[in-house]
Amino acid sequence: MSDLLSIGASGVRAYQSALTTTSDNIANAATPGYARRTATLTEVTASSGRYSQSNVANGNGVAVFGINRAADELRSNAVRASGADLARTETSIVWLTGIESALTGNDLTNRLTSFFNTAKSVAADPAASTPRAALLEASSGVANAFAATARSLDQITADLDSTAESAVTSLETLGAALAKVNKGLGSATPNSSAQAQLLDQRDQILDQLSALSDVGVTLDSAGRASLTLGGASGPSFVTTGGDVGFVTYVRAASGNVSFAVHLNGTSSSLSPQGGALAGIAEGGQRIGAARTELNRIATDFVDGVNAVQAGGRDLDGNPGAALFSVGASPTNISVALTSGRGIAAAAVGGGPRDNTNFAALEALRTTGAFEADTAGLVANNATALDQRKTVSDAQNAIREGAITARDQLTGVNLDSEAVDLLRFQQAYQASSRVIQVARETFQSILDIR
């Protein structure tokens, strides 16, 4: 009779645990990062030593072997890899969009066109003061457009630096969090709810890390993760022993970006191929390239126009002075002439109505191709931006597919959980009935006179 009681009691305890686990699944069905859990039940056998071989036993009840967490490391790796690819592309799109705004927002191409078209008006009537004043105004517009475009690129560069510093700080914070979880996993009871919670936290942290850089993850028997940045062959960042590194960011004047991982006194170069860091590196390179090309166009334009001026005579017959002056950078341009009379439209020896020298200015417009180059700079950036957006759409679909595949295994299906809830409830009630029957039977035996 005591066996009947213990069997019923074991069932009540086991199915109470199963009901609790199922209830947790239902309650956390919409919780991000939660992986479905199941209570594993096992038969209590006589081999435990409670019964001798001479005893004939039909069974000794049930016990909870542990709480199992649904997981598939291959599917989790696929989610992390696709997330890193998408994060790189989306980050790159941010900076390409910023470059596009900088190059188009100050109307540089149209300002150049206006300058050369206004110069034609001066050539049409060299002695008139109004076209000359208009050309000075157009010159000021070009100078301001070059300077404003450069300032916009400078602001994007500053934003890039700020974003990069924030990203490396986030890496350090997440790395410390992962090390803390590793420490908890080292002392957690295997197949326990506490271990399952820690494993959920571990995977969430790994997902967040992979959005910053492509990562390589190795798990030990306790579920602790060692982590490398820049892929499986990259430098170590977090060890299972609790060591955590930090990442530094440097941007050269050319725009090229470099990262380094520092761990236990050792520094290693980091070349991320995925995640926000890779997008930042690409953005820095593109911003630097745009600035270099803008500087070249500005330098060629100023030098070319000033050379034309130097080769002619102004309205007073004097040698042409420089129309533009340049400050600390090639795009820091200002108008040097204070009067339209200083515009050198005439050739050497020509009179006030001579426009021969401005033929050289029109030739400079063709050979310098300033309008075409600025328009090409915008077009090339726009093409790259469109390509990134197309890639982003494809990568987003890949990532969604990877998440769906993972969640099919790890996600909570409310219909299945509802069935399990009813099944375990009935088993719990039946086990309770076994205890009740055992008590009633035992009482009946005691009541025999």
C-alpha cells in the first residue's frame, strides 16, 4: 500500500513540474529570446536500490529527470550570420544616404553650371557691368557650395566617429554580460530552469553581438560560450574563463577605418566582414573617397579659373588677378575679387570690349568636366545606394527565413502547449486519485475488525 501511495505522490510531483513548465511556455510565448522548455519524465526503477531482487515490483512511479530547452546551434548560427550580413548592409545604407544628402543638398552641380553660363553673358557684352556683377555672384555661389558640401561631409564623418565609438562601447558591455552568463552557467545545475534561463540570455547576447560584428562561437559542455570577433578565425574577445576584451577604433585622414581587439595585454587587428562595424568601415571609406574627389574637383576648378584670369586683362587693362582664394582646405574657397571690373575677359592687348580670353574659360569648362564630375560623383553614390538597398531586401528575406527555421524548433506553439496542459492536468488528477484510492484502501484495511 505504501508503494501505491509513493507512486501516486511521485506522479503528483512530476506532473506538477510538467504543468509548471508548460505554463511558463504559454506565459512566455511572446517573450523575445525565450526557447520552449519541456519537463523530461523518467520511470523510477527498482535498480535504485530501494528494493531487493526478491521483491516483485510492477513499477515505482515517475520522476522529473530535468528541464530540457529546445535549441539547435546550427540554426542559431544561421540567424547570427544572416543578422551580421544584414546589419552591415543596413549600416552602409545609412552612410551612403548621408553622402547623397551632402552631395546634392548644396546644389553644387547647378552652381557650377550657373557660373559658366553667367561667364557667357560677360563674353557677350564684356564692357557691361551687370553681367560682371552677376558673375561675381555666381562665383560666390560656387565657392559657398563647395564649402557647404565639404562641411556636410565633415558632419557625416563626425557622426560616423560617434557611431563607431558607441558600437565598440556596446561590444564591451555585451562582452561583459556574456562573461557573467558564462560564470552563471558554470555553476548552474544541468537540465534546470535556471540553466535554461541563462542559455536564453546567452543566445540573446550572441544575437546582439552578431549585429555589431560577425562572430565565431564555441560552446563547452556547460553551455559557456567563447567568442571571437571577425568570424571564427578572428581575435578572441570573450573566453569561457571569464576574460573579456575591448575594441578600439581609429579613422585615418583618408577615411580608412581600423579596429583592434585588446585582451589580456595582447592587441590584435580586427577586420569585420559583417555587422555594424563592417558597415562603418565601408562608410568611412566611401566618405573619404567622396571627400578626396570633391577636393580634386575644387582644386582643378580654382586653379583652372585663376589661370584663365592670369592669362587675360581686366576692364581697366590690368593683368587679371585671381578670382578665387583658398583657405586651409581645397574646398575652403572664397571670392578674391571685390569688383566685377577685375574679371579678365579680354586677351593681352585687347580692349574693353574684347572677350577673347573667355574662350579659354569655355574650353576649361569642357576639358575640366567639373559639372560632369560632380554629377558623376552623385550618380556613383546613388548607384551604390540602390545596390545596397537591393541586397538589403534579399538579406532581410534570408534572415527572416533563418529566424523562422529556428523558431519552428525553439518557439512556443500555443496549440501544442494547450494540448500538453490538458494532458498533464489529467495525469495530475489521476495521480491524485491514486493517492486517494490508496488512502481509502488503507483505511478499509484498518477498519477490519
